Amino acid sequence: MWDPAVYRRFGAERSRPFVDLTARIDAVRPRAVVDLGCGPGELTLTLAERWPEARVTGVDSSAEMIDKAVGHGGPAWFQLGDVREWKPGPDVDVLITNATLQWVDGHRELLARWATELPPGAWLAMQVPGNFDAPSHRLLRQVAARFDVAHVTREAPVDDPAGYADLLMAAGAQVDAWETTYLHLLPVADEEHPVLRWMEGTALRPVKAALGENAWQDFRADLGRELAAAYPVAHGHVAFPFRRIFVVARTAL
């Protein structure tokens, strides 16, 4: 279960890749814009502000996230749905999926299919985290192995920019692909390590679901100690490098 409040910790840091991704979309007057994996919806609403004449729709598999998104009001539609089953309508000129496809097995096949199903000249923009070899995730897998839940963690579920570019060019699209490593300076607000608090919103969800409450608290404490050693505090902050992978493609005219 996704918790919108936990996910929205460090909201400014989490929203920046979305802003950087959508800034590279040159659509002028799209008919329909879809945000797959829209989460709590605030970023989807910025798309409606940018393209006020478009029909903007946010789709997410979490009922909790959709409830939060609908509660904002505003000029966008939100609906519950599975990214794997979604298919573009004939007027979807912009498709965005931000920090979602890393959770979807077989997402390369989805990208290739969307690139052929979208209308001519449509824009397909995606961003996924590329930090699965970072200390945070290596430590997560190590601690998970000690608690016999390594099967719910993931080694490397995403490709590099060149791999995604090759995939979409093979589908006939023009591609702009790149990666960025953000240096998040996370403030230390209490005794809990901020990288642990960050990971609770995303990467730790499957682990928490697999453990009972007592085991989860023990796991959390063990991982927190490991993270504190890997990401030391300096000047009241923790430096947390975070690599992300971006692709903006335009389908053949």
C-alpha cells in the first residue's frame, strides 16, 4: 500500500526530475496528456496549467494515491488503472511516466508498444531512478538477506539511457536521452536518518509488506545504522547523490 504522506516527504527533491523531464517536451497544443503513475497528483496538475486546452488525465494503481489526487480538485481527471494494461487513445499527444516504470516488469516492451501505438508526432517522456547500485540500495539488499526477504528487493530493474534510446529509435522515434545525478542535501530533523526516511516512501515498501511489525522495526533499525555509516551527517545535513535516467521521444510523423 502506498502512503501519500510518506511518499511526499522531500517533495521538492522528488518533484525536480519531473520538472526537468517535462521541460524537454516541445508539444505546443496537445489534445490529450496522460500521466501514468501520477501518485498524489500535484505534478499532474502542473501539466493542466501548462496545456490548459488539453484533456489531462492522471492514472495510478494505488487507490490511496488517486483519492489524494482527486481531493485536490483542479482541471485534471484522475483514475485508477494498471500501467501494464493502459493503451493510448488516438488523441494522446503527450504521454509522461515519471518514477514509475522501475516497478513494472517488462516495461521495455511497454515503451516499444507505446511508441508504435501513440499518434504520429506524439511525445513520450519517461524518467526512472538509476541508483540501484548506490550504497543505499546495496545496503538494503544486504540487510534484506539477513531478514530472509531478499526476494522482494531488486538488483537492477532499469536500463541505461543508451539502452532506452536504442529501443525507441528501433520503433522509429526521435530520441533525447540523458542521465543526471542530483545531490540532495537532506536535513537531519530528528534521530532518524534522512536517507532511511526517504527510502520508506519507495524502496522499503515491499520489505515492510513482507515483514511483521516487530521484524519490520528491527529491520528498520538495522538499516538505519548501516545508512548512518554510509551517509554521514555534516553541517546538519546528509549528502545523498541520486542518479536518474531520462528519455524524451517523439514518434515518427
